[in-house]
Amino acid sequence: MGHGHAHGGGHGHSHGGGIPAGSAAGRNKGRLAWALALTLTYMAAEVVGGLLTGSLALLADAAHMVTDAGGLALSLLAIHYAAKAPSPGKSFGYMRFEILAALANAVVLLGVTAYILYEAYRRFFEPTEILGWPMMLVAFVGLGVNLASMRLLAGGSSESLNVKGAYFEVFSDMLGSVGVIAAALVVMATGWRWVDPLVGAGIGLFIVPRTWRLLSEALHILLEGTPLGVDLAALRTEIEAMPGVRRAYDLHAWTLTSGFDAMSGHVVMDDVAAGPDLIRAVRRLVKERHGIEHVTVQVEDEALSAEAARLPV
């Protein structure tokens, strides 16, 4: 499959059977759609409930529901775009859309959390009237909705960054609903209104570490970071140990979207004629040991390698 190039180097290129249809997230489209429908329905109820009962804990939970719905909608959009065919202008198609969606999701969540904390601070000093029973009822319904969504998303969260993001949000919502129920019970039993903003702030803070992780994972991919679990130094040593190989250089591995990694590199050989066999061997090694399907290897001799070194970058 290597194409001969005019400048004398041989390229070998493997697509692993093309880009996987819609990547890992594609398999979870139906689940995401159901979770989104559930979330949107309950979110509306929670916003109304929060305004009627005067509960910040409910509104904080509703704010999470908003970001939840946003996250799920972004995930669905991302899957739709990731499945779109590549064009000459976008040779990888829209695979990165999922990562951009995860990034936007994380940024929005952090903004919402900041607002909730500010509101909790304000209410802590000026407690507002809270209706305990209605607050509790709304929270119980929310708990049911969140548990149903978690069941839907649990399967896909290990495969796709976006489904993982959605799952964590639904999970934190579920804990949020438990917090609201607890706050409602305390307010009803003791009349301490400040418990409500306290729980609201807790719900807001709880999600920060997870959101931060999602943000850093998305940024790592956008910065073409080496995929987790891929050791480039070890890979280089493995390639250089192959017969007829003088050295390997300019090795790169990166993630295009969740579940789809790519790798490229240059290998200097004693005998370039043995290149196709080496390309096959490298591909097999990278796939079996490092799980990377999309591999591009350039085979060259010392003269071509020296020429490449002289070329301006």
C-alpha cells in the first residue's frame, strides 16, 4: 500500500478500514436522545419548582439540568457531525467536534457554578422564604429522572469522552437531588432557611473537580497531546530494535476524537527496498501494543534523512 514519492522516500499509510462510523459515541445515540428528553422535561419542572418554592438548592439542581441538557444536546450534535463524511477541505471530517463540545460543556458548567456560589453567598445573609413540601416533591421526581438517565448512559461512559461527560453530569444531578431532599427535610423540621443556600453551594462546588477533568482532557486532545497509555519513547525503542532499522525519529501520536488515535513517524533503514515489510511490521506492532489503527510511516535512507534535516521547517 506504500506510494512511491518523487523525492525517493516510501510512505505507508493505514486507515484501519477508514474512520470508524461515528466513533465510540455513535453507538450511544439512542441512549443520549432518551436521556436528553428526560432531562429537558424535568428541567422545566425544576425551574418552575425552584421559583415557586424559593429554593436555591432546587435552582442549583435545575442549573445542572440545563448544563446536563446542553451536554447531552452537544453530544448528539457531535455524533451527528462525527458521522459526516470527510471532504477535501476537512480531510478528517468533523471528528473533533465532539472534543469541542466537551470543552464548551465544561466552560459553561464552570460559569453556572460561579453564579450559584454567588447567589448562595447572597442568600446566606438574607434567607428567603422556602416551601419545604413542594421542594421535596420536585426533588424526588428529579431523583427518579436522574436514576433513569444514569441507567441509559452507564454503558457508553467508558468508551466516549462526551458520553462520559454526560454521565458525570447526570450522576452529580442525582447527588444534587439527594441534597435537595435532605435540605427540604431540614428546613421543614427546623425552619433553618440558610440550609438551602448551603446545599445549593455544595451542589455547585461538587461538580467543579469533574468539570475541570473534562476540561483538561479536552484541552489535551486539542493540543495534540500523546494519548494516555501510549509511550512514545518505548515505541521508538521497539521500532529501532527491528532488523535493518538504523533509527526512528519524528514520532507523533495524537487523538482525533474519543476512541480514535493516530500515529506517524520516520524510520531510517539500511535498505529502503525492505520498506514495505517494515511498514507492515510497524503497523502490526503499533496496533497490537498501543491500540493505534491509523498509522503513517515514512521509510528513508541516510541521504534522504539528511536532506529532510536540511529542509526549512
